[in-house]
Amino acid sequence: MGFDDCYELGNVIKTHGLNGEISIFLDVDDPTQYTKLESVFVDINERLVPFFVESIHLQKENKALLALEDVEDIDTAKELVGKRLFLPLSALPKLKPNQYYFHQLGGFEVYDKEKLIGKVLSVYELPQNNLLAIDHEGIEILVPLDDGIVESVDLEAKKIKTNLPDGLIEVYKEQ
């Protein structure tokens, strides 16, 4: 299994106690959906290494205590501190209708009203705003993923309809 087949669940913050337990940060919207994990992948030297989960206990602020099989002492746990945790894409929680994951938007055609402006290169998740990176005639244009700008996302047709602010594309063309 490769990185393209997975999504980042979070990362290891620190060790907890002497018996190999680790404190993790869950970079997810709803940590309660991850209380029954059977296994996780840990990014060790750019390779995804699988570990079976013995137990997971949610804490405050998207944190949890995690016990992994074969991690039974503090020295082994220390080797995992700072490492990223992954799950297969198939483990993503099911969404309600009209919801989507950002990774699904790659390659979607983006329209401003009825005019094709380009394809989605990626989504930048920033603290203040999520942005669509769109390839418009070889120029990367950043469009806020706001309800007022993104009117609809059609997962089946792989199309996004927007109502871009006047002059947004021109700003990028001038540079």
C-alpha cells in the first residue's frame, strides 16, 4: 500500500508512560469515528509500516492515547514520536449527500458560471481558508472554497461550478 492509497490520520506527539503507549493528534473532523481502529500505518523513512492497534482512548482537543502491538516499552515508543499516521482511503467515514473530501476534487473541471476556467490541481488547507489550486491556461489560480464562491460540486460529472469575484483571474494573468 502506498501513500496515494491512504490519507493522513494524524501524528505521534509524545510517549505516554513506560509501557509503550503514545499520545497522538488526530487531524480529523470527528475523532469519535476512530475509536475502533484495528490498525494504522506509520510513515517510517518514507515507507508505510503497518501496526495493529491494541487500544485507543480519546482525550481532549483531538488527542488520543494509542497502544500498538509490538510497541511495549518507552524506547520503542520514542522512535515513533513525530511520525505521521495513515489509514487506507477505504477507511474514510461515509459522508452525507452533497459532502466530499478534498482529495476527491483533483482533476475536476472548474467553471465560472458556464465558462470552463481550468482543472483542479490540488486543495490547500490553510487555517484561515481552504483554497482550490486551478490550472488556468498554465497559470495556477487560487480560489477560496467558500459557499459564496463555490456554488456546486458534482462528484459524478467531476465538475465544480463557481461564481468568481470580478477580476480574480485577471490578477493572476497580470503577474
